[in-house]
Amino acid sequence: MPFDPDQALRLAQETIDIEAAAVLGLKKRIGPAFARAVDTILAVRGRVVVMGIGKSGHIARKTAATLASTGTPAMFVHPAEASHGDLGMIKPVDLVLAISNSGEVDEVTSLLPVIKRLGAPLIAMTGNPQSTLGRHADIVLDSGVDKEACPLNLAPTASTTAQLALGDALAVALLDARGFRSEDFARSHPGGSLGRKLLTHLSDVMRTGELVPRVTTTTPFMDLMREMSRTGFGAAAVVDGGDRLKGIFTDGDLRRLIERGADLRSLSAGEVMHANPLTIRDDVLAVEAAELMDQRGITRLLVVDAEGRLCGAINSNDLMRAKVI
């Protein structure tokens, strides 16, 4: 049968329409049972054990991962493996979330008597609330769809999309109920870009010590230039004898002086500096420095402590190397 590109495009568009309708159809079924499920999970002292097999098993794995990363301890247990020893992972203090579109899959239904004897609460996510799984569950979340996107109405497509959306809805409702914050999310994702942004403090990445170009107000202009060249920062801080910041001199300031034809050799740092420069505290997150630079259209900042003493410097290249931006 020759490939028909028009047929492929039509089926793709129909698939999107069918799956979108399946997700929207869940809205009218989000009611008291969903609220009870959230409340029950919040009260669990153990973990949420998510089960499913086949395509529903893939959704169950993803749901467990999403719950775990958003503040609800969770794990996936394969129903077939549970029948051969992994059921020992489930304790009475846990809760079981079983996902099955038909609610009649043997690998799941065969575990129901054991789960009930354990005393662990059972939440069913199924497209058939009257199924064996639905009848034995303490709470039923209806994930039913009118039809699958598969032209044969056989392959799990719209039904798994609905399960995925319902699992995400649970995770989001639980996240909100727990007061879960972006900082909490970052702690469970330390290797990601969000983790770097929310866990990296400015003091972790800023230049310190000899890497911070600094001169005093009486420093001759040529010595000021040597200090800027030594560090390659593109600017120099001007401080008093107690290291309190008085001003800043940048590459841009140098260009403007040259354009004016100033007698550079006769000047001191105090005469060419910009007084009261924009600074940032050393106890903030590195991402705050990036945001401030972006707002002000600058590429570098001097860092001061609580007493206004110069303690560091940071530029956009430093932040890029730290993968904060």
C-alpha cells in the first residue's frame, strides 16, 4: 500500500483532536472523589505505591516520578513482579494507586486481596469504575474516554493520555496542598538547571581575593589601568582604607575619557570613578545577580557584605561558566 501523506496528516490531526477531547472530558469527572484522594494521600505516613502494567505501567512510572519530585514520596511497583516477591515493598502505612483502563487486568486484580489484607488504602484510576479494580478500591478516579485515537480503537492512546493528565492533576493538587515551593523542587533536582539557579549562592561563584580588581581613591590612573588589565574583569573597584566601596571605573569609562581628550596621566582613580555604584550583597542567590544585570543592561557587578565592604565581583561570563545563565 503506497504511503499517502494526506492520510497521515489527517490521522495526526484526528489523533490530537481525540486526545484533547479525552483530557477535557476528565474535567466534568473531577469532583468529591478526587478531593478525597488528595486528602487521603496527604494523610499517608508511608509512600504512594503506583502500579500498572503495559501502557498503563509506563504512565504509572511517570506518575510515581512526578509525585516523588513534587513532595509526595512515591515509587513504582510492577504488578507481575509484586506477585513474585516485590509485594514485600508495600507496607500498611503506604497507599496503593493502581492504574488500569479496563480495571480487569489479571496481574493487578490478583493482588487486590493481599493489598486489602495489608490494610493499605487503595485508589483506582480506571476507565471502568464498575470493574473488579473499581469495586475493590476505596476511592475511584474515573479516567474513562469515549474512544481511543487508534483507528482500530484498540491501542491505548487517548486512554493513556487521560491517565497521564489525571496523574499530573493529582501531583499538582498535592504540591499545592503541601505548600511545595520552587526551592523544594530544586532540592530534588540538584543536577538540573533549576537546581543550579535556586541552590547556587553568589558567594559560591563570585571572584574573591586577588581576583577582585581594587584600587584606592589616590591610585594614579596608570596604576588603575594596570590593575584592570591584571584581572581582566573589565572594571576596577575604588575603595577606602577599610575596603568600603567608594566607586567603580569601567572599560566604558576609559573610552569616554579618551573621546573627551582628557589628560589621563594627571588623573587619579578618585577623579574618574563613578561614585556609589550599583552593588549586590554576597548572601543572595547567583540568579539574582543575573536578573539584576539583565534589568540594568550591565555585564558586571561588585559584591559587598552587610557592612558595605567589597568582598567580591561577578560578571556574566562567571555566571555562564557556573551554568546559572
